[in-house]
Amino acid sequence: MNMKKILMVLGIIIAILVVIVLVHTIRNYMIITDLQNKISQYADSVNYYTKSIATVEDGTITMEYYRKDNNQVVFLERNLNGTINKVAMYNNGEKTDTFTQTPDTKIAQLNSGTIMSIGIYNHLETENNWQTFLGSMFASVKSTNYNGKDCYIIKGFMSSTSLTFEGAETYIEKDTGLFIKDIEGETITEKEYEFDNVDDSIFVEPDISQYTLKSDS
């Protein structure tokens, strides 16, 4: 085979590879921008509930967060090696009260500072369309069904709001763009949501007489 034919074959191979990369990138770009648009409807929500369960080597970490207008409450439970510790943080828009419970103690701290706010985050957020396009080039996007929900498993996409480890898998619900599962090494995090269904009773603080009051000092 002479040099001219060799160059022609190489040119054809390169052209095919370019087309494959473009098809892959454009497909991913269209899917990811669609998911970005879908989750944007939740960005300004002020009435929602989220729950996340992280399974780690030593046990589980569960976090529940409720928000309704200016009222917020966080319930955090760590179950590590069979030992359960709980923290509840209540915020009414003006102050935060924190209640901590261990196997041996129950402590309340009033006006304890800021609350751990949990927003509705876009795990595929980028600064512009060009950044989305570049991220789509290197990402893997596959369809799956998880817990009865149609999702995409996304790997290798660089987002400006979340740092992912190499090999991490993020499950994004197709209909909403919401993040529902993440696998990073030995840690598996699952998340669920409810919107416009938070009852005011959840913001009632526990009986402080059952706790030891901790001063700011």
C-alpha cells in the first residue's frame, strides 16, 4: 500500500472518530441541558423536605431537612458501629436552637448560631453552555431504572457545584433533574424529596425540660 492510500485510510479513520466523538458529546449535552432546565423549577422553592442516607464503612448518617418559608429544621442521626447520636437544629428566621442527644446525654443550646441549610442543588450546574459542552465530551450518560424511577447514571461530568471522585456515579431522575443517588468509593448516598407538603407542626421544638441547657460560654 502506497503512502497516498495510507493517508487516505488514516483520514477516513480520523473522520469516523471525530463523528463518533461529536455524536457522543451532542447526545450528552442535550440530555444534561434538559436535566439542568428541569431542576431549575425547584431552585426557588420555600416549602420542601429532603432526606439523605449515607452508608459508610462504619454505619449510616441520616439527614432530614424541612423548610417552609422562614422556618427550617434539620434532623441529623449518626449510627456508627451501633452508637447513635442525634442533633436537631430549629431555626425560625431569627435564631437557631440546637438539641443534641447521645447515649448518655441530652443537651440544648439556645441561639446557637446559623443552621445547616440544605438547598435544592443542581448537581450538573455549570457556568455556561460551553462548559456544559466540554463536560459532556468526557462524561458517560446511561439510562437505568432505580426504585421505580427512570434515571440517568452520569459519570465523569465536571460540575461547578459538586466535586466528584474518579469513578463516582451520580443518579439523576429523568423527569425532575433531581439527584437521588451517588456512589463514591465505599460511600453510597441516597436522597428523596417532597415539595409543598411541609406541616407547621414539624417546627415545634422538643420539651427543653428534658435537656441540660448549655450556655454560650
